[in-house]
Amino acid sequence: MTGTMPHHLNLVDGEWVDGERRANHNPARPGEVVSEYALADRDTARAAIEAARRAQPGWARQPVAARMEILDRIGATLLRRTEELAVLLAREEGKLLAEARGEIVRAGQTFRYYAHQLLQPQGEVYSSTRPNVHAEVRRRPLGVVGIITPWNYPLAIPAWKVAPALAHGNTVVLKPAELVTASAGELARIVAEAGTPPGVFNLVMGAGRVVGEELLTSTAVDGVSFTGGTGTGAHVARQCIAHGNKRFQLEMGGKNPLVVLDDADLEVAVRCALDGSFFSTGQRCTASSRLIVQANIHDRFVAALATAVSALRVGDPLDPRSDLGPVVSPEQLAQNLDYVRIGRDEGATVVAGGEHHPDEGQFMRPTLFTDARNTMRLAREEIFGPVSCVIRVNDLDEAIDVAGDTDFGLSAGIVTTSLSAAERFKRDARAGIVTVNLPTAGTELHLPFGGTGASNHGPREQGGYARDFYSVPVTCYTGW
Ligand code: TXE
């Protein structure tokens, strides 16, 4: 360890806890260490859970005004430190500085949003069928919540889980992805410095199968909110059921379709596909990875999109000329390139990109396939990189069928100038989020987020809907 290297420690019961140091590297310059973090072990995770358990009743009894003030302060600090945190995030995860700024602002606004959500009605009053009885439904906190997050939104995803958890009177143990511990460490400092009592928010960094596993198997944890891959999500579900039948919420990505109809405005269609498929290096669970295109517009759309994709500049996220940053890790890059080979072997045609970018760093050229069929692995499995494929269809009925023929069901988009096609798509698309003449990616913090099928399990995240996971309804009958 070098003395001057920025480092981040675990936060347990208000204390900063050290451990074996691990380094995280800049994916755009693999030789550059961004920061070091202290690896938590199972004992540290256990201590964090116990601290959260002890702190929970007191936190839940804090006056709403006190909880509001703390959440508001966290949000304000994130917003004030946007520029500095965005540079760290871009260096650590590889997203463009502009995207990183947007993410920090989103995280800050999310804390502020949930501060004010506390002033919304928190229950319902019913008429009782019995005389002299008052019937109401109140909410109590879920309890201790384990939060397990991925690397692709190192601040926004923790924010949209931690903020409603704390708002509703829960205490938290956050286990971020190992690749983005600097962002998580900064968030922990901000949460602690905002005046959160010890044990209310805890951070444990390390391997999923060690510290993550402790959150899943501990019966002192009441619920787990997880975002990540489908395989891990299934494991989370099994463990939560086996260990205390605890509540769980899973968000696990997608294979999102963008339908382009013959009547679409070509420019809008290309813009939506370019943004949805390739921005953020395709590392978004709402990315458009299947472009389902009607026959008459197909060739014009492919030509225009291939030109636009080839013109995207891949480079350092801190360079304002870059359109696309690096792939997050060598493993993810290898997986992306593997899928390019699989797509070629399956008979799809590469019309843009298709290879590793020659620069040093984990760069990949954005890759567009045509001649894809929906049965190919290329069209069925989540790649999570800058790779998309075009599937040709004859009409809206076929487009809706192909769009819905997926194990996933997070987001689905259509580009059309027909009001009736748009309405039919909103009605029939099998997805939790539907967009019309907009990219499939890009959501708003006050609206519910989540999908169907393999994309999602449990109540929706974000907006007022987050309450359904982070609190428990209690039906009260009062005789008078
Ligand atoms: O995810 P993991 P990874 C998809 C995407 C990507 C793939 C793998 O397709 O290629 O998942 O990415 C923690 N007990 N998405 O490897 O492993 C882990 O430490 C408890 C989609 O990053 O699912 C991390 O904090 N926790 C996704 C979190 O789970 C465990 C975003 C997610 O890691 C654990 C990212 C265990 N046994 C990847 N094993 C989306 N939905 O947007 C791992 N973890």
C-alpha cells in the first residue's frame, strides 16, 4: 500500500474498519490505480448486520423531521460535490464524464426526493363493517435491509435503494460491487457526515460470495434488495427463502427490444437506437439489444445506423470528444468479444465494429449485427456491452410477438408516427417500461422501475412504489 493512495474503509457501527487492501484500476488506463479499498470479511459483515439490528428501533422512532433533514443533507452534499465525484466515477467505472455528472445529480436528487416522500400519506383509513370500530392500514419499517449493488451505476443504484430504505425507518448494510468501491466509499462518508446515527448505515466491501453471502444467510437481515446478473439473482432468491424466508427484491437486466416501424421518422429511429444500444458502452439493463425493424424501412435504417455507429468515438471518458468509454473490466470485454464471435458463428452479419479497439485499455468498437434471428443466442442472452442486432419483421403483429419472445421483460420501445401502433404497443408489449419515440434506456426517479419475467422479482423500485418493499403494511382495528 502506498501512503498517499486514496483509500476507502468499511463503515460498521459508525467506525471506519480497515482490512486487507485491494486496488481498483481505471478501465481506460489499466495501469492506473484509482483507489484502494479495505476488504471486509464475514466477521465484519456480521458486525455490520448486528449494528444495523441494534440501531433500527431508534432510527425508526426518530421524528420524521430528523430523518428528512439527514436525507436532505446527503442529497445536498452529493449535488454540491457533483464535479469531483463525477471525475472519480468516470475514472473508476469508465462512463463518460457527462454521464457520470448526470448520475451524481440523479443520486443527489433521489435522496432529496425520499426526504420529501416522508410527507406523503403513509397509510389508509377504511370504513369498518362493525359499529364503533376504526380501521386503518399503517406502515412499519421492514427492519434491517441488505443492499447488494452492481458496478454499472455505482451511485445511482445504491442511492435509489438506500434513500427509501432509510426514509422508511430501516437500517442498511450496503454491499457494493467490488469494481466500484471508491464511489461507494465516498457515498458512505457523505451518509455518515450527514449525521446518520452509528449503525443506521453500514458499508461492507468485498466479494459477493463472502460478504454478500452473509447478508443472504443471516436471519438478522429482514430483506435484501439486489441488482445484478440473473444467475446471482436466482441464488439470492434461494438463499433468502432458505434463511429466514426474508423478503427480497431482484432487478436483473434485460434483452430489450426497440421496434422500428415503416412509418417511423428515420432520424428519430437512428437516434433512439444509437443512444439505447450504445451509450454508456451498452452497460445498462435497459439498453436496446434487439432492434426489430419492419421490412420497408430496414435497409435505410441499417445504412444510417451503421454510419452513425462507425462514427462514434471510443476513448477516455474524461476526454470531452469521446462518445463511448471503455468496457468496465477485462472479463466483461472478453465476454462481449465472445458474443461477437457467437453472433458471427450463428450467421449474423457485422455491419459496424466487431473488434477490440486498438488503443491500450479495455476499449471495444460499438458493434452492430444484421441478419439476426430472435432464436440466436445473440438475441436471447444479455451481453451487457456495446453490441446490438437487427431483426427484420413484416408487420406490427410480428414485431410485438418477436419483442415479447424473450425470457426478460424490462424495457421495450417503439418508433412510429402511428398513434394506434403506439397505443397497441403500450398495451401489448411484455415489459415493465414502455417507450414511444424515445430510447429504451432513460428513466425518471419519481416513476416506478422494474420489469417482468427474468428481469425482475418483487415490488417495483423508485418513486412512491419503493415503499412496497421497504415497509410492511399493518392493519389496525380500534374499538371505541
Ligand atoms: O454481476 P453479479 P456481475 C449482468 C450483466 C453482466 C453480468 C455479470 O449481464 O455481464 O450480470 O455482472 C454480488 N451472494 N448485470 O458479475 O455477479 C456482487 O458482488 C451475494 C446486469 O457484476 O450479479 C455484486 O455486488 N452477493 C445488471 C452484485 O452481486 C453476490 C448490472 C452483482 O454482481 C454473490 C450488472 C453472492 N453469492 C450486471 N455473488 C443489471 N441488472 O443492470 C455476487 N454478488
